[in-house]
Amino acid sequence: MDCLNNKLSIICLLLLLLLLLVLPYPSATLPLCTDLRAPVKPKKPLTFCPYDGKACCDSSQDSQLRQRFDALNISDSACASAVKSILCATCDQFSADLFKVQSGPRTIPVLCNSTTDGGAPSKSQGQAVDNFCSNVWDVCQNVSIPDSPFAPSLHRKTAVPESSNPYKLTDLWPSKTEFCNAFGGVSGEDSVCFDGKQVSVLDNEELMPPKGMCLEKIGKGSYLNMAPHPDGSNRAFFSDQPGKVWLATIPEQDSGAALGLDESSPFVDLTDEVYLDSIFGMMGLAFHPDFARNGRFFASYNCDKIKSPGCTGRCACNSDVDCDPSQIVSPDGTPPCKDYVVVSEFSANGSSSSTAEKGNPSEVRRIFTMGIPFGGDHGGQILFGPEDGYLYLMMGDGGGKSDQYNFAQNKKSLLGKIMRLDVNNMPSEKTIADLNLWGNYSIPSDNPFSEDKQLQPEIWAMGLRNPWRCSFDSERPSYFVCGDIGQDQYEEVDLITKGGNYGWRMLEGPILFQNQTTTPNITLVNSNDTILPVAGYNHSDVNKKEGSAAISGGYFYRSTTDPCSYGSYFYGDLYAKNIWAALENPKNSGNFTTTSIPFSCAADSPLPCSSVPNSPLPALSYIFSFGEDNRKDLFILTMSGVYRVVRPSRCNYTCSKENVAASTPHQPPPPAASSSNTGSYQLLNLLLPLCFVVFVLCRLDTVGSA
Ligand SMILES: *[C@@H]1O[C@H](CO)[C@@H](O)[C@H](O)[C@H]1NC(C)=O
Ligand SMILES: *[C@@H]1O[C@H](CO)[C@@H](O)[C@H](O)[C@H]1NC(C)=O
Ligand SMILES: *[C@@H]1O[C@H](CO)[C@@H](O)[C@H](O)[C@H]1NC(C)=O
Ligand SMILES: *[C@@H]1O[C@H](CO)[C@@H](O)[C@H](O)[C@H]1NC(C)=O
Ligand SMILES: *[C@@H]1O[C@H](CO)[C@@H](O)[C@H](O)[C@H]1NC(C)=O
Ligand SMILES: *[C@@H]1O[C@H](CO)[C@@H](O)[C@H](O)[C@H]1NC(C)=O
Ligand SMILES: *[C@@H]1O[C@H](CO)[C@@H](O)[C@H](O)[C@H]1NC(C)=O
Ligand SMILES: *[C@@H]1O[C@H](CO)[C@@H](O)[C@H](O)[C@H]1NC(C)=O
Ligand SMILES: *[C@@H]1O[C@H](CO)[C@@H](O)[C@H](O)[C@H]1NC(C)=O
Ligand SMILES: *[C@@H]1O[C@H](CO)[C@@H](O)[C@H](O)[C@H]1NC(C)=O
Ligand SMILES: *[C@@H]1O[C@H](CO)[C@@H](O)[C@H](O)[C@H]1NC(C)=O
């Protein structure tokens, strides 16, 4: 066990370092902690380090820093105060950058050593930047510090033998210049330095919501998932609920062309594996980040125990979570755990999977299988983390009304959770059995259970009802955002963080969940332990009928196509009458404001759009999901087809940042691929999502009116 964990952590560390080296670093400094977590507001205020707002420390790390500082027993108060600020810099929300984790971690942050500010006018308050490195030298040079954090050996130099003897800076370094050459640095466009105080990246440019969202229709099919080809090309995979996946070419913006997709020739057809019913089917699709070389891809779908003999596994209702399957009565009479959530690995084999036009429909390995106690709320999206390469699996609460078994708050249950699995290191059968895993995956050693032993090791975040569409901000991977479908009143958008508890069923969005009559043994969690949504909407905002709303979480818009939308997080309601932009002001503050955004379809759309009768709205029918391609353009996957966000001027929305003249097509449009359709499939394709919607409606109505 220990040995395995050690090996795993080494592998993890190596992988992490490798990823850090390989990953293109964004050009602007982003809030990120040295352990690559997103900074959060500590649950309890820090008492030693003077950091309020978001930070990279919790109160226990804060008290460890206090102990470390006390142990240094620095007599001189000016030096003590400088050293304290330096130790506390690990709590700064920019600590990953201050400690340069991408080029090998340092023991102390980059100390500002310049009286000018490195030519980054937005980043400093006038010319008042003092030469902090020089100050540190001046106040500490004659002070003896045991275990000095300034020892050159700690800075990958070997000038002075390692020892715990007290040293003065003058013992350790020949001169201030040498000292500041080693530890100094300046703030620039893409880096920050530490000047003794919390890093403040002033950014006066406030994000404004766009005037409108202009769409064009480029595909007729009805899909639940879109995944850009990991080779970075202008291709993307689309999958539908029955279980087919297509590889499509995305046309250039302004080319007038539609999606290049041949319906009669799917990339892979998994319809034999997938159990299809109103809310069941293929829910998720993910391509290994290294797919272009290893051909590995993953599908998340449902199977039915009665219909397919291969559909077996443990039930999420079991004695570990104080649940007795024989006591479960489903409203529609289905036996518990008739249906399963499955994640399977498939392969597009061949020497160059980048050119693979087909996947192999036979399963390579079963990654995950779990029976769901009630027939609903089973999420099913899968995503690879852009920084860690782990597979995230979104799971709903299992669909019991008001989560009557309180699964989402049960740390032993995987229902109502986001899981984080390592699919690069396959455990032995013995390990799977010993650790009681739900399939072939291993546990990342830094999953939250490493800090909270009560948590099931797969869990990354908890307290969700039915996470429906999560995404990582392509410019700030620490922003992992999910839409979470509510029950009676509120649809929420959550900023997911490691170990976060999003409150369901104690809270529905920000609202205390009232239905305690149906849940008599409810124990209210300390509201300090839950994280409130950053955005969302009341059901009454979209429909007066209680319960009839369902969120589809979207993306942070990062394309240059519509510069006025850049930085907005877009999400929508299933019923396609509302799309919102959530804007974070100030940047990186976690303070979001939400605006409902008008949307329409460009008159010159490659495929004609129809309108909702008696309304200016384009007839999207139902918004199932959003998608993003390798150019970071935004797509909306609806029952009536695939839509892409285009230049606002094509819909007459004003956006002063859009240079209309410059955005005429640079190149002749590629030939529009005509999608040939097979009639019966088309019909199926149309009917199934409708069933999905009808089911959601019916179920919500039951909930709302019972
Ligand atoms: C701290 O340093 C002072 C002298 O500077 C000394 O008297 C005291 O014993 C030291 N305390 C510890 C805990 O080392
Ligand atoms: C440190 O010691 C040097 C040489 O002994 C002296 O010139 C200097 O003034 C001292 N600095 C402080 C801040 O005490
Ligand atoms: C500041 O730090 C940089 C990077 O270590 C170094 O090259 C430069 O010489 C330092 N400047 C001063 C004035 O100490
Ligand atoms: C994968 O490889 C096997 C054995 O080499 C071959 O039979 C199969 O057709 C290949 N599948 C695909 C999708 O290339
Ligand atoms: C692991 O994968 C193999 C091959 O697909 C499968 O036979 C086995 O059941 C899987 N193990 C678990 C625990 O799902
Ligand atoms: C609630 O708690 C009581 C007493 O502990 C127990 O008898 C009862 O079965 C519980 N009800 C539910 C729905 O769990
Ligand atoms: C939440 O934290 C605050 C500040 O630490 C404390 O005053 C309050 O009592 C806590 N609330 C609960 C419900 O524990
Ligand atoms: C939802 O409704 C409540 C009360 O009706 C209101 O306080 C809250 O601001 C609303 N939230 C949103 C996001 O509209
Ligand atoms: C949050 O954003 C709103 C709107 O931009 C702004 O008025 C408010 O001051 C911000 N709050 C904080 C704490 O920054
Ligand atoms: C935009 O305005 C032009 C000229 O006023 C008009 O011809 C065109 O139909 C408008 N387009 C849309 C989508 O409203
Ligand atoms: C609680 O649930 C009942 C039936 O499920 C519903 O009628 C009622 O409106 C709900 N109450 C609240 C406050 O949502």
C-alpha cells in the first residue's frame, strides 16, 4: 500500500512536472497556487498571514507558517517582519507564479528588485514600487537566522554547506548584488514579483456584457457532446444520445460552409452497447490528451441490466452508504440499479491515430461501472483536466426525489459528486479488489481524501445534484465551472474547487432547501462548509411554472471572433429562451454578475434558421450542451442542430471592438460538405432528444406538483 502510494505520488509528480514543461503557459499571470489548485476564500479567516479574500492557504497551513516563523526566533523586528511576509507569500493567490513552479519550485518568492516596474503600467501603483529585495538585505544582513530560508543550497547552489546553524545573510552571500541576482526579479506582462505585500494585479478594464450573441447554423444533427480533436486541427467529434460518434470538419468562420460531417459514416457506432431511453444513452465522450499518438478515447453511457447481460456491477445503494436496495421504491416501479453509469475505453488503433478516421467499437477496458438507485440524475459527462491529465467524471445524486438518502452529502457515496480518476496507471486486479474500486483506474494521490480521510478517494467535489456540463476555462485552467441542475427553484453555476461542497440537498443554489418534510432526518451542514454558486437563475425567471427549467453549463468565451464576448462565461436554459453571460469583475475576484443576453441567427447562416413562432428568437428547440473547438469558437448543441457564435455585426449587434472591415474571409471557403442523411436514423435522432426533454419535463412536473 505505502509503496504503491509512494510510487504513485512520484509518478504523479513527474507527470505534473512534465505537463508543466510541456503545457503552453498562458501569457498573463493567473491566480494559481503552488500545488496548482485554484485559490479560494479560506473557510476560517487566517490569523497569522495577512491575506483576506482568496488565498492559497487554509487555517491549518496558516498555523504551520506561524510555527515555522516562531521557530526562526528572529530578534530584529524589521527583519522578522520581512521574513514573515516572505513565508506568507505561499498564501498569495499568485503563489504558483511567485514561486515559479513551472521552472522548478523555489523556497522563497521572486523578490521585486527594481525601482521601475518592468514596463507593465497596469500592474503597479505608480512608481512607488520599492526595491524589496534590497530592503530585505538591508534589514536582515546582520541578523542570525537558523535554518535560513535564504541559504544558497536551497536555491540550487552549493556555495555554503548545509547546516542548521544560524546564518547571517552576509555569511551566506558575498554581496547584496549576488543575493538579488539569485532571488530578485521584476513584474512583467506574464509574471509577478513579491514586494512584501499581497500581489495586486490591477486591471482597470472592466468586462462588459456583449450586446448580443450572433449565431449561424452549421449542422442539422442533434448531439449531446462535442470534443475538439486533440491534434489541434479544425476537426471535432460529435456524439449523439443513441451512441454514434462522428468526426467532423469545422468550417472557417465567414466561409459560408456547413459542418463537414457524413451522417452515414460515423467514426464509431456504440449503439449496441448503449441503453437508450428518454434520459439514458450516451452522455459523455472524451479523448485522451495524447490521442493523436495513443488512440485512446472514452465513452460514458448507460447500460441496462435486463437488456444486456454484460451490464453488471455494484449498486450505488449499498451497506457502505447505509442504503438497502430492497427498501428502494422508484416512482415508476423500476427496480433499483437496473441501470448503470458506465465509462469504457475504446481505441482508434493504427500507427498514427491523428489520421484515424475510424474508432474500434470493441471495448478495450471498463473504466467505471456503477448502478444508479433511481432512474435519474446521473450526469455522465467526462473530461480530461487540461493541467493534470486526469479524467473527471460528473455524477448526479441518482435521481431520488429531494435526494432522500442524502447521497450528495455522504462522503462515502459517489452519487452527487465529481470524481477524478487516473486512467494512465492501471491497477492490478488485486489492487482493484483491495481498494474496492469501481473499475480500472487508479486514485490520484492528491485527491481530497488525502486531507479528509472520510472522503471516498475518487471524490474531487461533492454536494451536486446533477452536474450538466462542466468546462475548464481554456485560459485559466484553475477555473473549472459546472452547471448544476436544480430541483424546485434554482439552477446554479459552480466554480468547482478541490474538495468543495456545493450544498445539495441542504441548499438548492443559495436557497436553504425547504423540503425537509420529505427528508425528516436532514442534518444541516455548517453553511460555512459549503460553497455558494457564482451565478444561476431562479426557475421563476424563465418560466412561471415551478420546476420547469434546467441549466446547460457552457464555456468561458475565448475566441477572437466576437471580441465583445471575450471573457464572458455563457450558459443557457434547456428550453432555449435564455442565454446568460456571467462576468467576473474585478478579474479573478470570484465576483460574478449575470446578464441575460439577446441572441439571434445571422441572415446569411449557411443552413437557414427558423424562428420561434411570434417571437424574434431562433428556434433552437432545446439547448442540450455547449461546445468549444480548437480555435476556441463557441458552439451550441441543440435539438434543432449545431449553431456557432459568429461576428456580432452579422446580426447587427454593435461591438466597437469588432473590426468589420478586417474580418472578411481571407481565403476561399472550402467546399461545403453536404451531409447525406439516412431517413430512419434522422427520425430517431429527432425523436430521442424529444423523449429526453419530455422526460425531464414530466419528472420535474411530478416533483413540482406532488
Ligand atoms: C530566542 O532568541 C533569544 C535571544 O535572541 C533567546 O534568549 C531565546 O531563548 C530564543 N528562544 C528560542 C525558543 O530559541
Ligand atoms: C550591519 O553590519 C555592518 C558591518 O558590521 C554595518 O556597517 C551595518 O550598518 C549593519 N547594518 C545594520 C542594519 O545594522
Ligand atoms: C534583479 O533580479 C534579476 C533576476 O535575478 C537580476 O538579473 C538583476 O540583476 C537584479 N537587479 C538588481 C538591481 O539587483
Ligand atoms: C485495430 O487493430 C486490429 C488488429 O490489428 C484490426 O483488426 C482492427 O481492424 C483495427 N481497428 C481499427 C478501427 O483500425
Ligand atoms: C477491468 O477491465 C477489464 C477489461 O475490460 C474487465 O474485464 C474488468 O471487469 C474491469 N474491472 C472492473 C473492476 O471493472
Ligand atoms: C430517521 O431516523 C430515525 C431514528 O434514528 C429512524 O428510525 C428512521 O428510519 C430515519 N428515517 C429515514 C428516512 O432515514
Ligand atoms: C461561520 O464562521 C463564522 C466566522 O468564523 C462564525 O462566526 C459562524 O458562527 C460560523 N457559522 C456556523 C453556522 O458555524
Ligand atoms: C431569485 O429569487 C430570489 C427571491 O425571489 C432573489 O432574492 C434572488 O436575487 C433571485 N436570484 C436570481 C439569480 O435572480
Ligand atoms: C462585484 O461586481 C459588481 C458589478 O461589477 C460590483 O458593483 C461590485 O463592487 C463587485 N464586488 C466586489 C466585492 O468586488
Ligand atoms: C442588419 O441590417 C441590415 C441593414 O440595415 C439589414 O439589411 C439586415 O437584414 C439586418 N440583419 C439582421 C440579422 O437583422
Ligand atoms: C416541497 O416539495 C413539495 C412536493 O414535492 C412541493 O409541493 C413544494 O412546493 C416543495 N416546497 C418547496 C419550498 O420547494
